[in-house]
Amino acid sequence: MAVEGRDRNLRSAASPRRSWLWATAVYLLLTIVAAVYVAPFLWMVSTSLKPDSQIFSPEVQWIPRPVLWSNYPSALASFPFLLYLRNTLWVCIMTTIGTVLSAALPAYGFSRLRWRGRDPLFFVLICTIMLPAQVTMIPVFLTFRALGWTGTFLPLIVPPFLGSAFSIFLLRQFFLTIPQELSDAARIDGCSDLGILARVILPMAKPAVATVALFAFTAAWMDFLNPLVYLHDERQYTLAIGLQAFLGRHGSEWALLMAAATVITLPMLVLFLLAQRTFIRGIALTGLKG
């Protein structure tokens, strides 16, 4: 009995030690992975503050000497930044609104209503996620050209109002986690389906809605291909296309190019940091049921 008690005490003493070692290994691995992803951004910021002589130096210098903050105003003055920012915000805001509206209604129908063919149609919808955008690029372009929309913002703004399969799937999975009894109680009180969606479902699905909105805003902000295909006038350029045009005109001025890239990337970083709690909660709770 004494030996068994001693062995039990040794095991209980070793357990916290193993737990501590395991936690240390996990945090070390996560730190290494995070450093791999953060290093390019830090190098971009460092390059944006360097003189040209340090950029092409054979020695790697993470800290600029001297720090040239003047690269930022020089870079922003080299192209119509405010005009491109206004165009980008217009496209991003409309894309976000369209994506949320066009995803919430089908998601409610797929999750809270029962009708014939619902599940097969949802399966077809999910299958469209696997279809690459490059496959439909030419027919979609021909359609917009036939409508006379090329050279305008309409090809960038209208499609989000027609639904996004991934956003519908994300909201539908979150809606399934909301108790059906709440919808039934609202229906007894006289609420229509639109009323239930607006007053019951969406307020409880704020994390998922915020996640969809964040995905849509980020995708529109960083989108390069669609503005390149459909926008012909430089006065309509977004920041992504404006950065490409900046590269063509100031290709040898790498410090200014990195400064402009930093300014364009920084809002997305700040937006994610501000919304990360809601974003992670929306992703974590999605798919718990259904």
C-alpha cells in the first residue's frame, strides 16, 4: 500500500511537469509559425523607412539608419491616393452590404424553413464553392460587356447582391445553432419570417454576420483581378490597381513602393485586430449543429 501511494504521488507530481512542457512546446511552435508570417510584413515596414543604399545592402538590416519617415508622404504624393481610397471604400462598402443581405435571406430559408427540395438545392449551392472563379471569368465578362457595364463599378458591386455560396453556408450553419423555440415564440406573437429574421435571428447571429462582413470587406479591399479586368479609367482605380500603376511608374523606388504597400495593408490589419474577438467567435460557433 505504501509503494502504491508513493507511485501515485510521483505520477501526480510528474503530471503538472508534463503539462507545462507540452504547453511550452505548443507556444514555442506557435511563436515560430507566427514569426514566419509576420516577418514579411515587418520587412516591408522596415524597407519603407530605409534609404535606397540600405535596401540593396548585402547585409540584412532590420532597423533603418536613419529612419526616413519622409518616404510615406512622398509615396502618397506620387499617385492620387485619396481618389483611389474613395473608390476602394465605395466598392468595399457596397460589396459588404450586398454580401450580408444576399446571404442572410437564403441562409434563413435553408436553416429555419422546411420546403421540398431544400437539402438537394443546398447541396448544389455548396458544390459551387468548389468551382474556381477563373472557370467562369470569360462568360461573366462577356455577360457584363453585353450589358454595357464594363468600364464602370457595376461588375464589382452587383454580383455581391446576388449571393455568395460561402457566406450563405456560413450564416446557415450559425442559424442552425439558434434554438427553434425562439422562432416559434416569435411566430406565435405574430411575426412574419422577415420579422423573425430581423428581430430574432440576426441580433443573435452578430458574430457570424460580422465574420461575413469582414470576409467581404477584406476580399473587396484586396481584390486585384476584377478591377483590373473591368475598370479602364485611371480615375476609377482602386488601391490595388493604383499600387500596380505606382509600380509601373516608380519601379526603381522600392522604399516608396513599400511605403505605399504598408499604407494599403495597414487598414486591414487594424480592422482584424479590432474585430478579432467577434471574428473568432463567429467562426468557432459555426457548424456546431446541422
